[in-house]
Amino acid sequence: MKRWKIIILTGAIIFVLFSLFNLQRIQNVEGGRDGVSISLPLHKGNDSDSGIIQTSSKGDNQNVYELDLRKWGIFNDGTHPIETTKGLNAALEWTQQEGYTTFYVPAGTYLISKGEGVDDPDSRINIVSNITFLLDDKAIIQKESNGFEIYSTLYIDSEIENVTIKGGTIRGDRETHDYSQKGEYTGGTHEWGNGIDTKGAQNVIIDGVKIEKFTGDGIEIGGSTIYGDYITGEDIEIGGINENGKLIHEKGKVRTKNYDVTNFNHPVYENPHYRNIMMWIPEGVEGNYDIFFYRKDQSFIRADSNLRFNSTWGYSEIPDDADYFKAVFNSNSTENIEVNKMTVAITKNITIQNCDIGYNRRQGITVGASDGVNILNNRIHHTNGIAPESGIDIEPGFYPAINTNIKGNQFLNNTIHMVFAYGGKAVVEDNYFGPNVQDGIGFAINPAYYGAIIKNNQFDHSDFSTWGNTHFSNNKLVASSATFEGGDEVTIESIDALDSNLDLNQTVIDGIKVKDITLNSSGKRDITSGIYVYGEPIQMNNIKLNGSNEISGDGNSYNIYENITFNQTPEMNLASGIYKSCLVKSGHFSLNNPGKIEMNNCKFVNTTFYTYNTETVAIFQHSSFENDIIDGPIILALEAKTVNVLNNTFKVDTAVEPTPIIQIGRDASEHVPTKVFNTTIKGNTINSKYSLIGIDTMNGGIGSSPYIIEDNTLLKAKLNLRKNDVNRNNQLKNN
């Protein structure tokens, strides 16, 4: 667990520093025009006469431009990177201006310039709006070897929309990169050399592309800071705002008053993509904040309440008819207040599908500033080299990262398959998390991530961990573990596991709920798996343990385990708690934890129990015990604070040797100080096929309270009790 926390924290710090380093000045940009991205079958040839192919899709005539290498001075033999990069960008701009919707790149290797410095805009392909950038299957976009810590190969800016990148290969310089350079702000890690960068674009599809061997990420989904301003104490007055948008006197609240700071007159808000507000780096205020939107005539529109500063769970989108806002902060004074309000461009509505993303150094895909990310049916593999080394990492820094859908992917041979560091509202479905992950690390969800749904996945020799607010359902585990380190709103249900563990640490009462779990054993591994329970009270329902599986750990006296089946399970130290309506076939349980372990309305077949802790309270009631043969007591209390055996039935067909059915105390302990301090055996029916001792307290020792033995019926079974025990209303029948 310590390694997880170090990896996540280190990645978060580096990402935020990098985001701060790249904050952009205000941009007044005009949104791209509407368009449709299409993918069409093409004639694939170099230097075609016209460079234009006339084709159609679904009856609509569309123009597809096939790249004319000579016209643009482009080389497809892996040479002339400066000319090739310049030509590709010029051709893309011309294609857009001429109204073509598909830009086809023929087979060959296109070397992209290393540029003149870090993140040089002339050292990348700058994708334009309303275009399908279609690569031939044998087309390779190759980044020139360089020594820069930050670079992009394909770049999609915040002004861009309606883009498809399809087919071919985009390859980095990982194997030939010069890692010796070190920037003033970047620290020499060389972890930001990326294949595809999106900096707040909209409506992007990346389909069927091979993306490999980058010093940083195969794909980085990010954003840009478009506009920022400060709210200071001069812009604040004492008071709050009620739910109807009316100004009120409210203790501990301050609100904005300066229209010049809170209006939407700035030209940046003319672009719908930039109509948002986010607050961060607060000084002089505490907790969360509320924001209220108004029209010019001061009529109230709506409020967004209880928002987080620096939130990665979302931002406030400005209503179309809003002219200004008022914010309410928690403070008793207007002095020493400073809050930065920002307008950001986050990548919206991006789909990455059918891609092969491998051998990248930092991440396969980084999900940063985003809303509406779909990652579908990709193969993401062999990510390693610089932390976090994750197939997918949701880590937006101070930007929002919300509404992510990750479905149908294969994760193979990554150092870590997936990390959710910050953000919220992800669905992870129908994925395969494969083996050969370093240290068994597979998928982790940080406490700062909210609202993950993990369903219908297979974890194969690949572990899962979460720190809260996760729905984990219908997943299959093979030689894997799923660890739930507390938190609120955690549900675990419908799990099918083989040779695998569930580790549960309840930190909030009712924070974790567990039901419908089946744990099987292959018998191929000489280890015991199972469910391990710690922390605050937890409830578990409908659990099936087959073979080498157990329920263990500290447990809790108030835990409830209902409808638990133990089938041919090994001897185990049973977790504390109350077991209701359980079924045990050939079980052997040691009750060694302090606190209460209660078996209520259960059925035990060929099962034995022994207690071995002077702080244990063991209760057996309203249950049945059926043993074909016993070679020792069914219940043996060696040490216990209390043992109560109440209203049960015992049926024993035979025994290896004469042995008690219920025994209190160790053998030959008649004259030593007791280690079983309180015992009540009452209302039981004990039926033995052969003459055996039904209840034996003779070895209970000295110094305990009298044991209470009453209202029991013994058939062909006898009593062997201490003189000071209470022997009352017991019936012995030998027929």
C-alpha cells in the first residue's frame, strides 16, 4: 500500500507542476465551423495526379484529399523532418480551407521534426477542425530523435473540434532519445514526450491507430487555462445568498459585490466551449463555495452549491442567458481574501477505440482535463519506464476529469494497468486486466476519486485496490486480490473468484456493503485464499467459499455474515462477528479473536470448533451439528471468556475413540486455574449412535463461575461435570 501512495502522490505533484508551467494567457478564439468526420475506403497511392478522390458515404457526396507529397514538399522515406512537418501542416490547413473532410496520408514513414526547443509548435502536426486524418495502414508518423523533455507529435488545440484520427502508426523516439537534458522547471524526467496531445478540443475520435514508444504518453487528454482573474477582499462584502438568489445576512459568509470581476462581458465567453467558471488557490476562506447566476436585469437563474476549490469532479458551466455571477465563500471577514477564478478548456467528447497502445514510457493514456472520455476496445500494454507507468491514469491536476467510460479493453504487461488519482464518475466495464504486472499491481482508485463503477471485468493475476466510493460488481478474479480500504458508498457484489482474496477494511459504519460472492479454489496452489475482514462493523450476505478459502482477519463483534456457505474449506481462524443461516460442510474453525463470534441458525456437517483466546465470547444457538464420525470434540473450549451452547441439535453416528461431543477445558486440566470463565449449555438435543460423553466440563479447571448445564436432552450420551457446576433438568435417554 505504501508504494501505491508514493506513486499516486508523486504523479499528482509532477502533473500539477507541469500544468502550472504551461498555463496559457487569455486567448480570444473563434470556434471551428460545424462539420462531420468520416472514414472512407480510398485509393491508396503516393503523388496522385490531382490529390483528390471523389467518393460518397450514405448517398452524400464528400471530397477526400489524398496527400500530394510533391506539391507540399513532403517525404515519406523517413527523411527531411523539417520539410515534412511544415508540408503536412500546410496541407492540412489548405485541406480545411478547401472544404475537404478527409485527409488521406499514403503509405510510408513521415519524420516529424524535433524542433528548436521544448514543445515547439513547429515540431508537431497541428490538427485542424472538421477533418478525418486518415493514415494508410502502412503509414508511420515517426517523431525525430531529440533530447527535449516535452514534445507532441500530433497536437489538437482547444480551438479544434470534430476530428477523427484513424489508422496507421504513430511512433516515438523512446529508443533513441537523449535523456541527458534537464530543464529549469521539468527536472530531467523526460516524461512528457507524447504521441497525441489534446489541449481542450471537442468531438475527437482516435480509431484503429498504433501508438508506441513515446518517452511520455501515447495519448494525453488535457486542457488549457483560457482566462483567469482574481477575486480579492475589495470585491467582497459580508453576507450570504439564499436558495432563491436573494442577498441575506448570514453569519460566517461573504459574497462577491464587484460586477466588473463577475460579469461575462469578456470576449472569451463568446465561445460556448469556454463558458465555465472554476475557483482555485483560495486564501482567507474555508471549505467549499456556492455560485449564483443572474441575468442583466438581476433576475436569478440557478445556483451551483457546495463546490470544491481546485475541484477535479467538475466545474460550473455558465447558463446561456447568464450575464454575471455572485460567489459565496465561508469567512467572517473580507480581509486577506484572494481567490483565482478561471475559465478553462477541457477536452470534451473524445473516443479512443480499436487502438494498439504499447511500449510507452510513462502512460498509455493520461486522462487529464476532460468531460466525456470513451476508451473502447483497445490493447494497452508494456507501459513502463517512469512513474506512474500506468496503462491509463486519470490525473487531471486542478482541472475537472469527469464522465469517463473505459470498456472492452485489454491491459497487458503494464507496470500498473490503471490509476484513478483524481476526478469522478467513471465506468470501467468488460475489460481484461492480464498477468505479468510488476508486484501484482493492477488497478488502484485514490480516495480523491469519486464515483467509480467497476463491472464485468476480469482480473487475471492482477490486483485491484480502492479507498472509497466505488461500485464493484460482476467482476471475475483469477489469482488476484481486490482490496477495499474503507470509505463511503462502497458496494461489492456478484463476484466470481478463483484462488483470489477480498480484503475489507471498514472505516465508516455501513461504508462497505458486500453480497453475492463466490470464491473457488483450483487446488493447484498450496495456499489459502479468501475474505479478510477488518475495521468497523460490516454486513456480508450470500457468500460461498469452496475449497481452500476462508473468512478470517480480526473481524468485529458486530459484523453480520448471513447465508455463508463453507464447502470443504481448510481449517481457519474465523473472523469475529455474527454468522446467520450459514451452511458448513467439513469445516474446522478456530475461534481465536477477542470479541464475539456467534453461530445462529446454521447447519454444520462434519464440522468442529475450538476456542483459544481468553477474550473470546463464543455463542452457538439454534443450529444443527451432524457428524458421520468424530475423532475429537465438535465444540472444544480451550480458552474463552464465555461459551454459550443454546438450543442446538447434535447428531453423531460414530467416533474413532470415546471422545466428548462438547468439551470445556483442556485435557488433564481438572486441577489447574481455569481458562474458560463462563459457560452455559442449555436446551440442546445430543443424539449419539454409540455411548459417548455428550457434555464434559471436568477439565474446566478451578476458579471459574459454576458452568450452567440445564434443559438438555441426551440420547445414548452421558454427562461428565464438575461438582460445582449447575446440573439441572437434563434428560439422559439410553434407548
